[in-house]
Amino acid sequence: MVVFTNVLVVPGTNSPTQPFAIVTRNTHLVGGTFYAPTGNTIYGTLTMEDCYMENPADYIYLWYPTGDCFIRRTLFVGTFPSYVACITVITSGTNKVSVQDNVFYQAGPAVLSYGSPAFGMIVTGNNFLRANYPTLVLPSGGYTGANMIATNNYWGTVDTNVINQMIFDKNDAADSANYISYMPFLTAPNPNAAQVPPPNIQVQPQDQTAIAGGTASFSVQATGLGLNYQWQTGGTSLPGKTNSTLVLSIVSPAQAGTYSVTIGDAAGQSTPSSAATLTVNCLLNVAATTGGSVTRNPDLPAYPAGSLVAVTATPAVGYGFIRWTGNATGSTNPLAVSMDTNKNITAVFASTALTLASQGVGTISKVPDQPFYAVGDRVALSATPGRWHTFSRWTDGNTSDPRQIGRASCR
């Protein structure tokens, strides 16, 4: 396809004695236009087939052509002068303008006829993919003989109320010349119309790693006509996730997996993206009370969901490990921690020194006699009263003498 940028294709002579023809096929026109408006009769004809008009500088001006004009299988995209249309027409005699099997995805009307005898303006087999009001126009103040036959077009809907809103004719203004006949109409895009390039993905979704409770996002960049998006995970559509960017808030390990997006366009075509993987890692924060330390094996900034971590409490001299608190209980040491979410675990330590004191006159002995004990050790205590005194009780209310105590609680 030949590409012209900002080119105005106009006749070299504007004379009834020198009629001319513009014939263009397989042309991509960016900006510019064919038959720029002059306000005068064109004295010629136009055949446009299998072309692509993108954001033209002006509309196609077909006023009083000297023969039949054909616009076929052409894609009209972008912004056209909104005060007129992509194509404006006035015909006379037996000359006709046929707009057939084209695709219109434009901002503004597609075809406007100021004046055409019966069967002088034929619009058929086209796909109107953008519901702009109006799309086909017989304007107010046009010539009384203006007509337009617009059957067998696809309007992007089967709702006749919407279709009627896309047409401006005598139903909308008393001084419009006539009514546009649009029935029957197509209920699906015409497959023989101009070929619309399917959505083209330029940047695929990329793999992401997130921390549980954080945010993850995937994005895609694509070109096409009237794009729409539907994200999936593991092949299942995610309700409401219909933007070019997918944002997942407060992610959990259960959301780890593959994510992809299907991109559709106004022509009903779709292109699937490649799959990107979301990895959700978990944080393990460990702490210790006074009297010891805690280690993790392996010692990592974050852990893959489902991994196991060995957490070990190591008491300092004179202290013993008592229990775990936070997201762990019990006193198993080392502790196997399954990383299914973020976790905070604290090791509780206590002094293993045994301090003895008496009230009154007397002494206390301990067997074995050590400065520190291991958690769980048994110690025998004996109270020996001084002269003129007798043993009464221990401060916990126990009256046995001697007695056994355990260091299970280290209190």
C-alpha cells in the first residue's frame, strides 16, 4: 500500500470541457484528502478502492460529478471535519455515487447528501463502527430532491432506536429533503467490507513479583480501532477488569499465577496477549525478648509462598527459651514455619537464675547449688530456721519442707 502524508489530491483543471477521473487503489492517505472542497462543480469522477483514509485534512467533495463515482472497501479512521462528513455529495441526471463495503470509524458523520435524485446516492454493505450522531445525513436546507438509499449496512447494533439516532433526515428536521431508507440492515459486520487490522499488541504484559498485602499491576500497549480489554487469570475472566492496566490490591498468595488480557476492537476482532506470571512472596519478621536471639534459615528478605523456614531461638547465658508468640505458639525449637502469608514471630526468653530469700531468721539451701539452671531442671529447696524460729511456709503458700521446684516457667 502506497502511503501519502498531508497530500491534497485535486484535479488540475476545473472545466466541463475537460472532465477528468481520479482513480486510487491501495492507498493510505494520512492527512490531506481527495477532491478537497472548492465550492464549485468538480467536473470529474472518483474511484477509490481498497484504501485507508486516516485523519484527513478535509472531506471528499463530490459535487456534480460527470459520471458514476465508486468508493469501495476503504477504511475511514480518525477525525474528519465535524461540520460536514467524510463524504459530501450532490449528483444530477443519471450519475450516481456508490459508497459500498467500507468501514467507518470516524468522529463525525460518514456521508452527507445535499441533493441526489432517486438511486443517485447509494450507501450499502458498510460497517459503521462508531455510534456518532448522525452518521448518514440529509441536511436541513438541502435540495428538495436529495435522496439516500442506505440498506444492508451494519450499524454496530440491532436496536432501531440507536440506528435512528445515527441518521439525520426528515424525521429530525422538517426542511430536510427526505427520509433515509435503511431497512433491511445487517446484524453482524459485513465480512466483505474493508479489512480492519486486528488489535496489534506492541508491549506485552510483564512478569511481576509482589509482597503479600501489597499491590501488583500488569499493563499492555496495543493499537487498533475502539479497543476494549478483558483480563484473565488462568483462563478465567476477571469481572470488571477491562482497562489496559490491571491493578491488584492487597495481593495474597492465592492470587499468584498467570495473567493475560484479550484485546477486542470495534470490528469484533480480538487478539490475546501472552501470559505473565505473578509471584507473591511473604515477609517473615522475627524478634526476641531480652535474653536471647532468633535466626531464620534460610535468611531471606522475602519468601516464596509455600516455602518452609526454620526459626531457631538461642538463649543467652542465664536465660532460657520459654515459648513463641505472634503468628506461632508452643515451644518447639527450632520451629518450622510455612510461609502462607506475612508473619511476625517473637521468641520469649526468661532468666534461669534462682534467687532465694527468707523472712525472719533462717537459711535456704538448694540442690543442686548452681548460679543458673536449664528450663525444666528440678531443684530441691530446704528451709532451716534459726534459733528460736520455726519454718512457716513458702511465699507461694506451699508448706512442704523440703520441696521440689521446677524451672519450667522460670518464675
